Amino acid sequence: MPSLATGGALWPTAAPGSFAPPGARPAGSPQREVQMMQNVHLAADTDEDDLYSGYNDYNPTYDTEDLENDTAFQQAVRTSHGRRPPSKTSLTSSLGRPITAAIQDGVTRPMTAVRAAGFTKAALRGSAFDPLGQSRGPAPPLEAKNEDSPEEKIRQLEKKVNELVEESCIANSCGDLKLALEKAKDAGRKERVLVRQREQVTTPENINLDLTYSVLFNLANQYSVNEMYAEALNTYQVIVKNKMFSNAGKLKVNMGNIYLKQRNYSKAIKFYRMALDQIPSVHKEMRIKIMQNIGVTFIKTGQYSDAINSFEHIMSMSPNLKAGFNLILSYFAIGDQEKMKKSFQKLIAVPLEIDEDDKYISPSDDAHTNLVIEAIKNDHLRQMERERKAMAEKYIMTAAKLIAPVIETSFAVGYDWCVEVVKASQYVELANDLEINKAITYLRQKDFTQAVDTLKMFEKKDSRVKSAAATNLSFLYYLENEFAQASSYADLAVNSDRYNPSALTNKGNTVFANGDYEKAAEFYKEALRNDSSCTEALYNIGLSYKKLNRLNEALDCFLKLHAILRNSAQVLYQIANVYELMEDPNQAIEWLMQLISVVPTDSRALSKLGELYDSEGDKSQAFQYYYESYRYFPSNIEVIEWLGAYYIDTQFCEKAIQYFERASLIQPTQVKWQLMVASCFRRSGNYQKALDTYKDIHRKFPENVECLRFLVRLCTDIGLKEVQEYATKLKRLEKMKEMREQRIKSGRDGSGSSRGRREGSAGSDSGQNCSASSKSERLSAKLRALPGTNEPYESSSNKEIDASYVDPLGPQVERPKTAAKKRVDEDDFADEELGDDLLPE
């Protein structure tokens, strides 16, 4: 490309609309062309190539020697930049091209847009290498904000409102509902202040509607969860009536929910339908949920036909488990058997949309695949799938138990139909559970034979079902005290599933019933190893250790169980009982106090507290708890006797009378209580009433010696003529009693002498004499033990209570827990039986 050279300067071409210097000539003027042609050097024409030619030639364009004297160039420079350089410096570049950049702060601006990092010609001018510009010093400080400006105040207030809303939501999620409500109210107050300030500074169009909506919505929600329904409805009304809020009609669903909680069903349906009208059809899932709410509300109002229409529409559009179950309930309410069957089939056909269990089984030995499967085997998605499947099984089992007794002529036929339907569905494993529920239904109807027969059908099933059935059979036979059969089926259950904790627990119970507590404890320990949450096994281990008198180990078991079951009355009583056996009454009292805080009306626990305080010598506290026990159960003879004796000791015999009269009503064949009543009358000075009572006792028990003695004494003191009659009767009774005892003793001695005839008559006589002397000693001792005529009759010990009286809360045999049902024993809470299979929730 040919190059044009002038006297060392190039004429710049002005851009369109740019300013041209005065007197400037066009680039194509004749004078300029002549000057250019003078500097053109033409290559010589030669035929021979010179290897060293051309080295001294240079392009005149790069000649910069006279550049400073070039008037045209200097004019161009002044035109381009408007000024000359401040100092006289070298204006040449490495390429000889004129520099058009000004020098600022001692550093030349790069001539091109592409510049090497850190390279500058300033080094040639004496400046140091500074690629990061550190020599320039720190950057100037930012301009300080004017916090007093209205805009800044508005921004800070808006930030504070957002923080309050967030804090309210966090407090709600943490369960602190009162704090959440306070934060929401505070946010509402500050938001109103913000709106007023913004209206003063800007136009109303600039108000933050999203912030206002979030504040009101959060406030309404907090009112609702705090059960302040009127305030919540008012706040929702403010949002709904404001036309500036888009999609506010959806909140009518929340208003309908509040009316539903208030049992205002008509308004709830009204608001549900209003919300349904305002939600477009593209939001299919939302509309389905609202229709489901409408159906549930119709069920609560008893409008089952309308509820059926709603649920049928849902099952046709988007079937789900809840709608299917509610549809079955509605048809059950109106008694439509055929519709119940069809609805049950629809419920069975609802897709679960979860992966099969085979997905989580590794098909190969690939390490990477195994790691992936192990990672997803128990992740959140897998847990959600399990929960969905468990919920589906619960709905199906409940629906089957509900409709089975009514869809056919008998509940057994109904169960058979449900079992067949389930077997043909994706819930095949539920068929066996339905069969077990069928056996449970037989139990509830007291048809134990059919229950046992149904459970025995599972003996040939797979191991899991066989183990469950055998566990229940073992439980049934254990309750019937047929321990051999219970042990047999417990063995079958254990052999079918060695890891079944219920089976191991029942096996331990049968061994416990036979008195082998060590072996029973081993079965309970194995059950606990298989399932650490098996509280029945842990409880029974404690009972076994208590029977073995290993009290410390028993206490450890019950304390561990208390950490799991904090409010279990049985566990609390056992801990108190162990401390009592360990002779630590203070700890026993402390745990019994916790027990009555859980069951404050338990008379046995209250009487036990009274007994412990009595043993410690605290009569006032003992009286308080004995009296409370008597209030809740006024038929406990031990409590009645203690209260009566307490009033006698404190010289309030009149108050003791009512307790002994109640005891005489409970045990009318026991003369001791009526004698105590008469003694109380005599102690209180009411001799006439005491005499009448003794006469009444004599009519009922004419052979009672103590009654006659008191009659003789009273008649003597009062001076009645009947004293001789009663004295004669007393002597006759004493003589008859002595003769009776002599006959009894002689009969014993006769049998003893017949066995020892070889010892001779002398030995026999001496034996008879000894017997006679011992008999007279026992008789005199018994007479001395009777109360004297000048002393009141005192209460005898508990051993003299008639054995024919059965105390409804008397001591019972302590039995271990079984794995089938739960029962609280009235005496010592030891008879607790929990169930996993027989009585499922």
C-alpha cells in the first residue's frame, strides 16, 4: 500500500459536524500535493537483486525531527485538544507516531485502548513503576448520608417493618404465639406510620402495597392461631375489600376456615364458594382443596347428599385418599351398601405415586451404585413415601373396619369381601392385617372360639403374619391363665420371627408366671435388644429384678422407663415401691407425691402415702391422705379402721362412730365393728345409747362373750335389774367355751396318745397332764388379752377381718406386662399389658 508523506505532519480529517480551524486548507490542495510529491522516493529500476539493499531506506512518514516546527501539525494538536502540553517534553513515540494525549499528574495517558499492564512511558520521565496506582493515595471518602432526610427515614422505617414481620413469623414457627402476635401488631403500627410519612413526601402511587399486604396478612394469621377469630376476620376483611390488592379473594378460604372453627358452617360454606368463584380454573389443585373443605363442612352439617356431590366430583377429577375416605363416610351415613362398595374400590385404586421398594435394592455389586442407593434409602423423599404409604394403609384399614359389618349380612362376610378386594389391589399385604382385625372383632363380641379359630388359620402363612397371629393367641391364653397353651404359641411366634419383641415379651410372661424370674428376664432383655422402644419388656425386667430382690437393678430399669414415659402412673408407683422396699421412706414419699399429681383421685396411692407418713410419726399428714383416700373410695376397710382409731386417740369418739358404722355396713357379719360403735358411745358418755347398741349386738350375736361382759358392766353401773340375767348368760357361755376347748384339746391329745401308746401309760398320763396345763395357760392368756370391764373395747388387728369379705382393692398377684393390651392394677399397678397387634390404634 503506498504511503503518503508530508513535511512530518498528517492532516486530521474532521468528523461530520466538527469544528475546523480557521485558515485550514483541504487535504487535496495543490500546494499540499506538491509538498507530498517532493518527499516521495521511488525505488530504482534494476534487474539485479542486491542482497544488502534497502537497509538504509526508511519511510519518511516516521520522520519526527521537524515535527515541532510543523505549523500544520501543531495547529491540529491545538484543534484536537484545545490546549498545548503544559511542559516541553519528548513528544515522540516508539513508532514515531505523534502523541495526542495530555500529560496528567506526571503520567502520560495511553495512546491506544489496548495497553500493557503496568507499562507506561512515565518511567522515562522519572516516575516510579506503580501499576496499582498506590502513589495516588487513598480514595476520597464516600459522601455521608443525610440521615435527617425524609427519604432516609422512610427507608429505615420500611426496613424495620420488614424485620418485625420476619421476627413474627419466626416466633410463630417456634411456638411462641403471643410473641408472634405482639411483633405482628408492632409491625402494623409502624407500617401505618410509614404510609403517612410516604404520603407527605411522595405521591400516593408510590406506596409499597406489597409491604402493606404482608403486614396485614401476617397480623390476621397471628390473630387466627391465637384464637382471636373476630380480630382475624376484621383484618381479612380489610385486605379483601381493598381493590388495590390483587388475588386477595384467595384469603376468603382462610375466612371460611375460621368460620368452620367457630362451627358457623353456613358462613364457612359461603366463603368457600366465594373463594372458589374467584380462583381461575387453571389453579386446579387449589380448587380441589376448596371443594374438599366444602364437602367436609357438609358432613359436619349432616348434609350428606351435598357432601357426596363434592367428593364424587373430586374423585372424578383428581382422586385422592382423603376425598375417597370421606366419600365412604358419607355413604356409610346414609346406609347405601352398594355405593360403599364402589367407593371402597375407588379408594383402593387411588395411585400412590411412589417408587417401588425394589428400587432401593442394589441389583449389582457396583460400588458407586451401592453408595447412591445407600444415600437415598432413608432420605427425606423416601421418608415422605413411607408416610404416604402408611397414611394410605390407615385409610384403607379404617374404611374396611367401618363398612365390613354393614355391607353384607354379617361382619364376617363383609370382611371376606374386603379381603378379596384388597388382595386384587396394590395393597396385597393388608389382606392379612384385615384377617387379624376380623379376629379382634370376634374378641370384642366375646366370641373367643371364633377368634382363636381365625388366628389359627395363620399358622401356615408366611412368618410375619404367623408370628403376629401366634403372639395374639399367646396373649389370649395367658389372660385365661392357660400358661401351657400360652407358652406353646409364644414359642411358635418366636420361632416364626425371632426379632418380634412382642413374641419374646409374651414368652417371658409365661416363664414369669411359672416363677423362673431369671429366665424371664433373659427373654425380656432379648426383646429389648431387638426393639429398644419396647417399654413392656423394660417394665417386666424391673418386675423380675424386684422378685429376685435385686432392688438396685430394678430401680435402674424403672428410672430408665420413667425417662421415656414421664407420666406413667405404673412406673411412678413401682419406683416408690422399690424405695419403700429399700427402706427409704423419704424417697418413696417423694415419688408417691409425683404419682398423685398424675392420678390425684387414686385412693390406693393416697392411702399408701398416709401409711408412710404414719410410719414416720407424722399423724397430721397421715390423717390428711387417709381422709382423701376415704373421700374417693369410702369402702376401704383399712382406711376406715385407721380413721376411726385416729379419732379415738385424739379423744373425738363421736366422729369415729360414723366410720365404724360404715365398716359394719360393709362387713355385717363382723361383730368387731358394732362393738367399736358401742365402745365409742360409752367413751363419749352416752351410756344409754351404748346399752341399746350392746343389746342389739347381743340379739344378733348371742354367743359373743365380750358383748355380755360389757352388758354386765353397764347394767351394774346403771343399776338395772337385767344384770343378773346377763351375768348368768356370761357364766354359762364361759363354761361352754371352756368345755368346748377341753374337748378339742382332748381330741388332739387322744390322737397324740394313740400314736405314742408304745411309750406306756405313764408317759401318756404325763402327756395329758402337760396338755391340760398348757391348755389352761393358753385359756388364761386369751382371757387376759380380752379387754377388761373397766376399759373400753379397742380395735383388733387386720388379721381378725373375716376372710369372706373381698376387698375390691385388696392385694393382687403382681404379673408382668403382656404385649397385647394395657391395664392399670388398682393395688400396685403391676398388671399392665400393652399391645401392638391385638388392639391396634
